[in-house]
Amino acid sequence: MSIAEARAGAPVELVAVAPAGVVDADRRPRDLQRTFQLVLATVWLFDAVLQLQPFMFTKGANGLSGMLNGVAAGNPGWIAHTITWNGSIVYHQPFLTNTIFAGIQFLIAFGLIYRRTLKPALVLSIVWSVGVWWFGEGLGAVFSGGATPFGGGPGGVLFYAVLAVLLWPSEGPDAPFVAARTVGVRAAKAVWTVLWLLLALLCVVGSGRSPQALHDLVAGLSSGEPGWLARIDRSTQSLFLHHGTTMAILLALVCVVVAAGVFLPPRVSQWTVVLAVVVFALIWVAVQDFGGILAGGATDPNAAPLVILIALLYWPQTTAPRWSGESGLPASTPRREG
């Protein structure tokens, strides 16, 4: 527009430009890493609440010590001995030990909420996760051949440690996906590949491919569930009894496809993440029975929700601005006419 036109009263289009260093709060991108840290804190808080169930403070086979002794079965002798040793301590001091266990989980949960205590809480969560995986989950039944992902293998608590590493606080963009923000793209892709190939392997080794073992797995988890969930369990039991090996192989193939997804173009990678979320959501409902929460006696929500959370950390992010063809400026830039 010429100076003459401006003097003649022609409308002038003005673009509001924020001062250097000033960012409009409404346009500031969400810190996705922090969002996932708070989600992880919520899961830890839920676990801590489950630890306060009355049976956890009792002795005997129906208490926490009985659960610990049960996971020792099938492990090598020296590993089983360490688990039963821990169970004996819990047996003699059930109230004290379980109070400590719950307190540690509350400490992790609230530590993740506040930025000042975030890093110590993540370190504590890694140490605690490895300890519980060994003494509380019997190494996820890996050595006993029962670590099928249908049942939560290789141990749900192990995924807490993976999440702690991937969500270690760091500055930087969330692209190409949140998991790469801390460890870098190559390392994040390596973690993803190893995780999903391990799940694929566990689907077809040991009892993971046995129709009878998979049938018995669901039957053992379905006790005390609400009627509608028990009906789903009966359908799952029948499916596994007649097509258990096929289902194990199909799940293994899904895991292999998901493992490769991180190396594919973003649009294709998104579909592999969706596939992972949908499949493990179905497993959580139809096989793991929401971790047994509705039946009482659950100590955690099982592995499927944590696998889903890890998958969402790898959702491809786009950082390209949307440009307005009319002004040549980002579409989100406010304009004022007058």
C-alpha cells in the first residue's frame, strides 16, 4: 500500500507482534513430558492405595506373605530362596512391612508431583521397581516359563522402571516423540525395539503358547469378578482352549509389527501405536480382568496399562506451524484490522 492510499483512509491491516521473549500463555505448547510424569504419579498413587487393603496386613496364605511365597514357585532354587526369605520377614511383621511398602509408593507418587522432588522420586521408583520385580513378582515368571504378555509378563512393575528412564526430566522439544526427549532418538528407538521383541518372544516360549496354560491363566484370574466380566472370561477361556497357540502367534506378530513401527514414516507409525494400544486394552479387559481390581485382592493394575502408557510416549509429534496463505504468517498469529 502506498503512502497516498494510507492518507486517503484505506483500511490498514496490522499484525500484533509480541515483544521479544514474551510468549502468549494461550499459545505455549503443552509440556507433554510433564503430563506423562503426572500420569505416572497417578498410577503410583493408585498402587499405594491398593497396598492398604486389609488382607495385605494379615499373616498366612491369604495375606501378602502368602502371595510372595506363591511367586517363588518355578524359579531357580537360589532365586526362590531369596523370595521366600522376604516372605518370611513379611509373615512375622505384616503390619510394619506393609506400612513401609505402602509408604514408599506414596513417597514416589507425591515426589513425582512436585518438580523439586521429581528426580529423587524417579530414582526411587527404579530401585523399588527392580526390587519388587525380584522379590514380589518372582522376576515376572521369566525363569518359570510363564511370562506370557497375556498374563502381564515379563512383570508389570518392570515397566515402571522403563517409564522412569524415558520420563527423566529434560529440556527440549517433544518431537519426534516424547520418549526421545531425554535419551535421544536412537536410544529411544532401541528401547522400543527391545521391549516389543521381548514381548513377542515371551508370547511363544514356555507356557505362553500352550492352549491349556492360557485357558488356566484366565480361569485363575476370573475368580470373584462381576458377572459381566466373568462372561467375558468364559469366552476368552474357550478361545484360548481351542485356539491358544494361534492367539499367541498372532500376538507375537502384532508385537513384531509394533516394534518395526518406530522406524516407519510418522503416519504409519501412528497406526502401529494405535494397534498396540487397542490390543493391550483388549488384553487388560478380556484376559487380565483390569488387574483383578474389581474382584479385590489386586496389588496393581497389571502390565497392560503400563504398556499402553509407554506406547503413547512414542506417538509421533508434529511441530510444523500452520501458515496462513493470506498473510504469510503462522495461522495462530493474531491480526487486527482498523
